[in-house]
Amino acid sequence: MARHWFYSPVPVSCERAGMCYHVNNVERAAEELLKWTKRGPKWNYAVRICMACLADQMPTQEARKAFESAANEEGMFLTPS
């Protein structure tokens, strides 16, 4: 199965203090979304967009934007340096 790569990765913080990683594809974004405890409207939208993208019904960059918004809502998004 081919990965749905993001044009530029989304930097997010992780459980370990001071550590971060870059989510660079839809599959990884979907995995991360399922780990988060805050599941607001942006989280819900991001999950739906990721699923649509995995079914080749949405562009990959739409999933990236939705994931970034959900990460921001969760307080996980890190400003790229």
C-alpha cells in the first residue's frame, strides 16, 4: 500500500518532554489522531478527511491541513523552526 505523503511534515510534540517529531503522511496522522484525548470539532474533521484521503477521495494536502488544525486544537502543534 502506497503512503500518502505530505508536501511538508507537521511538527508535533510527543509524550516525552522536550521531544517532537514530524508527521509526514496521512497514515501516521490517522494513528496520531487516535491517541489524542481531546476530541473536538477539528479532531473529528481531521479524522474524516484522513479517512477520505486514504480512500483516494480527498487530496493529501487537505488531510495535512486538517491534521495541523487538530494538532493546534489539541495543543500538540509546534511552530516550524
